[in-house]
Amino acid sequence: MNDDPSSPPVTSPPPTYFVGIGASAGGLEALETFFSSMPTDTGLALIVIQHLSPDYKSLMVELLSKRTAMPVRRAEEGMLVEPNTVYLIPPKKVLKIFHQKLLLTDIDPGKGINLPIDIFLRSLAEDQGEKAVGIILSGTGSDGVRGCRAIKEAGGMVMAQSPESAKFDGMPRAAIDTGLVDVVLPPEEMPSRLVGFLRRPFTTPADRSSLLLPDEDGLTRIFSLLREQSKLDFTFYKPSTVLRRIERRVSVCQCADLREYVRLMESKPSEVTTLYRELLIGVTSFFRDREVFDLLAGNYLTELLRNAEPQDEIRFWVAACSSGEEAYTLAILALECMEQLQRSINIKIFATDVDRDAVLRAGNGVYSESIAADLPPGILGKYFTHRNNQYHVNRKVREMVVFAPHNLIKDPPFTNIDVMSCRNMLIYLQPVLQQKVFEFFNFSLKPKGLLLLGTSETPGDMSDYFEPLHNKFKIYRSRGRKHPSIEHRPLFSPMVDMGRSQPISRFVRSAHVASMRDEERMLERLLDTMAEEFVPMVAVVNESMELMHLAGDSAGLLRLPTGKQVNDVTRMAERDLSIPLATGLQKVFSGQRELKYTNIRLQQKNGARTVQMHIRALAGKRGQELLAGVFIRDMPSTKPEAPSEHPVYDISQEAEQRIRDLEQELQFTKENLQATIEELETSNEELQATNEELLASNEELQSTNEELQSVNEELHTVNAEYQTKILELTEMTNDLENLMSATGVATLFLDENLSIRKYTPELSRIFRIIGTDIGRPFVHLTHTLVDADPLALVSEVARSEAGVTRQVQTNEGGGYLMQVLPYQVGGGKPSGILLTFIDIGLLKSTELELREASAILSRTQELAGIGSWRLDLPTQTLKWSKATCDIFGVSEDGFPATYEGFLALVHPEDRDRVAAEYQEAVSGRKHYDVVHRIVRSDGEIRVVHQVSNEVLDDAGRPVASVGIIHDITETPGLLCKSCPRARDAAAIVEPASSAPARPRTRKPRAD
């Protein structure tokens, strides 16, 4: 193997194709699989572009050398690319190709994100054109997308690894989403498909034969299938472009000839869609040819916006917008100019394309990360939001652009356009279509309106209607002249129907096309000569009533209508001739081959004129449009004509028939219009829904990951750690939200500006708050609290940094414990306020009920003369009710709080018995039920009856003793005669009653 790049073999032929292979994370496995199956004698040159770490030595040469017998070289400056050789990009370098030689430059860290795959593939497309092949293997991000677009534009082929076989499907999926990938396969199947593509016919210009050209039926069928599925006729596209792309699809699909490819299209509708996208060539980018946009913004757009009135609407039209990059570019330029001029002007940009899928993608405004390399500094962060490894166009830019499907050839153009852009589309159309498109542009543009074309496009025959402002960058200004069909074209000149299929013979070589045009001119001259000799007037009309050709004298028969000029022969005809002409043409085109009218009277200035009209369908080949010839001649007025089998024209009958036909046509038009309106309304609703989704987008700036193209083990580890942290944070957030929901505590979080940051659903019971209130100031909220000002409390806590607790009540009767606390982060200065509302409504109601029950019990005891007490056994603390204090004749605060203090009030003769009874009750042998005497504080002796029970804990141990006491001095009969204590009561009451009694003072009743 010769490693000296300066001395390549002189006799070595150039590679048949140059294959650029892009790979990133997970790409090593795919590369090894690919080269293990790749033959060594294909004549291909394979250049591998990887995202290599600048800090580690690459071992790719050694690794791939084990998988293939082809020489594997690390690229060097000026190295000539040879066939059957593998070249690898070195670390810290950017690789390009120029005139079959490799060029290396150092990576510039100041340029931001580095996309080495895009850079090489774009240079490969520029250098090799149709001989370029791009392959995208496993990797993250979107590197390679721009390169694939460039290769497709140059006529090359693109392959991508199937996402399910890729370890990381970011790069393959991004390439597939562009719709430009020809083949999607796993790496082990790619070599066989690539070799099959090379061995197909039509692969190289030297091997191309004329097999496609004579197969007119096959081409007709292909165009028919395309029109059936896409509603677009490619007949007038440039033959060289159309045939080249059909040939390439035949090779990619490995079909033997055109007929086999037609059968494939008929059995596989997806192939029709693929060919349709191939022919549309939807390749574009942001700020494509940046010098053009710099000049447009710096000179012409700034002048246009400076001179505009505030109430004016500046209208742009971007025709053939593809995926929308150019439309958004103009919107960004307009915003930048308005910011520079410090003016606010209403700008509306209409972006149209015949491809509905492309229009839908453009309307979404979502692009891969590779657009960062196309945008000027500062634009990306200003007008785009990075989310989910994609860039989203910001709402302000998106609202300026209206996307819609539009056929530039058939659909009516927009009007009052100030700036018109149609770049790199007209070069694919034949001159006859280019002429019509430029007529539309001339009609759409305002006087002095700007027209921006591609670098290879010019107005051609319409140069008199557009003033060149910059010849290199193709910027023109409308001169505001009339439509060329009015100013220069003769009144009845030959016309061409742009919207209908033409013979496929248009796709023959240029010499044959020129000979056919000479033949057509010769036939026109012959027809004009014969018309002057034999027929006063001959007209050729198509199915749309358009005048295609006119020969002979049309004076007194056809005239130029007033108003907007049209080519409708029925409107050009004289008034008395228009009805029979329209009726007759309609019948002939409906299937009748021939029709004659006689005795048609025309009112002229010099008297009446009687003519005869003969309408006949013209013969044609399959695929040609329907045409009819109209022959009109004067009838002799001197002698009557013999009776003829042809009908005599009856104006009343024909007028009635014509009215019915027009009414049917009007009804059909109304129905079509209504269907169109409904479809438009549906589209508007879909666009509105898309806009609403975009309005909810987060416009916060995020930093771009500039190391995406250098994914390595360290990045995998960091990503794994981040994923773990995110998972933990997610779980913690979920736990916190579930905890807050489970507690049922109404909580409100305010930031340092006292704006709403977060809240729990329970808060809606107190404040009138909804989800859209997040971010609003707290002062905007209304509440249902009574005699409370939460805003004042929040302001106080924010000022003092000390929490506040209040009991508050709502106007519905609910009670809450409100806490206003500073929101602490890391122990520093508070960064917000936290409000919590604990529902204490049940507690308050229970407390009220308990208070009422206690009052009732106390009142009941007072009325019944019964007191109660409670003795806490561990502490021997005794609590008495008010009624008990009255029985003992002591005040509430002077009553002894211990059991010993109670025994001191018991009559000395009964103390031992009462103590014994109490001990037996505490030990659990029996209940405490005793009748004894007490000595009141005034010395009076009274007899009381006490009963108590023990309160046990969960283990069955007594923890308290509760009981009641009743004064039975005057009423010993309250005890039942059978009660064991009745006898004791009788024995005690008699001595007590015989003792000197002192007057007893009772407190008056409260009621």
C-alpha cells in the first residue's frame, strides 16, 4: 500500500462513485458491519466522517483494517482519492474534497457547533455532482441533514441506516424525516444495494442509452400516475432533469428497464410518492447564499420599510417555499430591519408550495440542530427555542408567515406583493412555463416591487418588465408595465395551454425538438395561406374555450372585449355569434364529432350579415388535448340556398339551450366553491390549532450542546448520570405533589416578586385561581376570607421575614388556620412566600359541640345537684366540677386538687372507711360506691353518695378514676331500699340530721 499522497499511480482510473459515510455515537458497530459485507473491487472511493474526540487517539484505521481487505488510510492534506480505498477523517480536523483531492483544516472552536459530516457531504456534492453518494449511520443529533440535501440537489443518491438497527437513531431519523433518502436499510444490507445501483443501466453518462426516450408509452404512464396521486403534471418540466431523475430511480430500484419500473410504480404507490418528491427537488436552507440576503436587507428591504406608512401592510410572497426556511429567513430579516429602524409595520408573508407535505412541515416550524451552522451569530438564540434536540421557530416569527398549498402554474397568483421570492425553481421548467410564471409575477408585484430569483435564473423574455438591481445576486424591481399579453402579444396569436398534458415527444433531444417547432411554423403558414384562399376565418379552440390559433379575416366576427383581457373565444365573439359558438363547442367537446349552423344573422354597422358556422373536432394522438376547429363563412344573399340536412340556426331555441347549460355550469361552480370554502375553513382550524400549540411553547433560551458531534464514553456517562438525577428529581417531585395532595392542605407558592409560582388544587376553595394564573401577581387574586387581608400579611412577612399564623374564616363558614411563612432556599435570604391553609372547620365545629355539651352537662349537674370529679392515678391530681364545689361549700380555686385534700373534707369518722373503699376500687376488686359524711367549710355536716369507675389504658391498667357525688342529706330515699348502701345511708343520715344544723346558703340560679 502506497501511503505517499504526492505520488498516486498515474494509470489509476478515477473512482466510479464517491461515497461519503457519516457516523457518530454507536457508529463503530455499524461501520464494522458495513465493511464486513462490502466487496473490495467495486471501483468506489469510501470516505468515512466520524465525530472524534480531540483528546484521544483514534484507532479506527486498525479497527476497520480487520473488517475489509481494501486499503484504509487516514486522510492527509492534498491526498488524491483513489478507487477501492477507504479514507478516514483525522481528529481535530474538518475534511473537504476538491477536484478529487482531500483538503484538511483545523476545527475553529469560535464557530460554535461543528458538523463535520455536513461539511464534507456538501463539498462532495459540489465537487462530484451525480457521482456523489451519502450514507448516514448511527449517531445522535442531526449532523448530515444539510449534506444529504446538497447531494440530492446535485443529483446524487442518499442512503440511511434503519432506525431500529441503529444504536442511536438520531442522525438516521433526521435524514429520513427530510424525505430525501433513497434507501433505508440495516448496515449489512447496504453494500449489496449499493453495488446493485452501480451495475444498473443509466448509472453513468457514458453508459446511458436512449432506452427511455423512445418509450413514450412508459413515460406517459409515469406522468399519468404522478398526476393521479399528486394532481401535478410534470410534462413541462425540463426533459433533462425529469429523465435524469427517472433514470436514477430506475437504477436505485434495480429495475431492468422503464417498463419494469412502471410496473413497480403501479404495484407500489410509495414509489410514486418517492419519484414525486425527487422531481420537486425540495432543497433549501436558512440564509441560503447569505450574501444575497445581506444585500437585500442592507439596501432594499430597509428602504422599503423606511418609506412605508404605519398603516400600510407590506406583503411578501415566497413561491416554492419547500420546508419554509426561506420564508422564515425573510421574516427574520424584516424583524431585524424594523428593530434597526425602530419601527413597527404590519408584515404578512405568504409562503406557498405545490407539495402539501412540505407545507405542513414548514407550518410546524421545527428544524434539526444542524440549522445552527446556517444562521448568522445571534439569530439562533433570538428567534429559535431549543427543545427535544430540535429548534422551534419562535411565536413572533411564526405568526408573520402564512403557509398554503399553491400551484404556481394553475392557481391564481397573489396580488399587491411588495417582495417576491422564487429561487432555484424556474430552472427546472421549460421556457413556455417560465414565461407564464413571470407573467404571474408581473401581475402580482406592485410597481417598484422587488423580485428575488436564484443565482442561475433570469426573467428571459420578460426582461423589459423587470429592472435589474443586482445582476450577480438576481435582484430585480418591477417596472409596473402592463401584462405582456396585452402590450406585445397580437390579439389572436397562437396560444399554448400550460395546464394540460402535451405529447411526451417533448422529451426528445433538442435537435428533434427544434425540427418539430420548424414543422409547426410551416403548418401555421400553410393554414394561413389556405384560409385566405378557401375559408374566410378558421379558429382552433381547446376544451377550455381558449383561442389557440386564428387564420383568415376575423373582422366583424371576433373583437377585443373590454375590461380584463381573457382568451375566451366566446367572449371575443360578436354578440349574435357568441351563443351559437359556445353551444356548438360544448356539444362537440361533449362527444359530437361535427356540427353545422346556417343562417346565423349578425347585426353589423353596414347592415345584416348572414354566416354559416362549421365546428369539427380535430384529430389527435393519445395524450394530446382535445381541440376543435371553427370554420365561419358568409352565406350568399342573392339566391336562396337549397334545403340542407344541416339545421337552420334558431336563436330562441339555442338561447334557451344555452341558458340551461349556463345554469348547470353555474350550479356546478357554486357546489365546487362551497366545497373549497369548507376545505379552507378546515385548513384554517388546523392552522389555528397549530398556532395555539406554538403559543404554549417555552421561549426561554437554552444553551446549545456544542459537543454533540463528539459523543464519547465520558458523554455517555454524564448523560446517564443526568438521566438518573432527572429520574430521582421526577420521583421526588411526584412524591411531593402526592404528599401535598394527600394532606389536603391548601398551599400557595409565591416568588420573590410576589407572583404566583405554584399552588395546590385545594386553594381554589379560598382563592379564585385557575391554571393560567401562574405567573400573575398575587395582588390580582380575589379570595373568600372574612375580616382578613392576606395581601397585607404577605407584605408583612416579606418585609419582616418572620412567619405569621392566623385563624381565618370564609364567607361560606369554613374555618382555616392560615400560615404565612418566608420561602427559604439554602438558609439565605428568603426567595418567596409560602401560604398554607389548614382546614380546621371540623375541629372548630367539634370544639363548639364539646363546649355546648360541657355547658349542658354543667347546667344539668347544677339542676340535679350532682357533682363530678376526675382523679388522675399516676399524678394523683383531682379535678372537680362546679357542682361538686357547691356541695362541699368551697370555691373552685380553693378546692384541694389531690386525693388527700379530699379526704381532709370527709368526716373524721368515715375517712378510714372511704379510704378502704377507694383502695379496693383501685385494685379492681369492686366498684367505688360509698355513702359518707363530709364537713363543709362552714362546719355543716352533710351526707353524700359517691360512685366512680376506673378508666383503663390499652393494656388494661387503670389510669384515671371518674365519678359523681350527690348530696342525699335531705333525700335519703333517693337510694332504693334494696340498694346495698341504703342501710348505710339510713344509719348515717339519722345522726347527721340530729346534729345541730347550720343554715345553708345556696347561690341563686342563673335563670
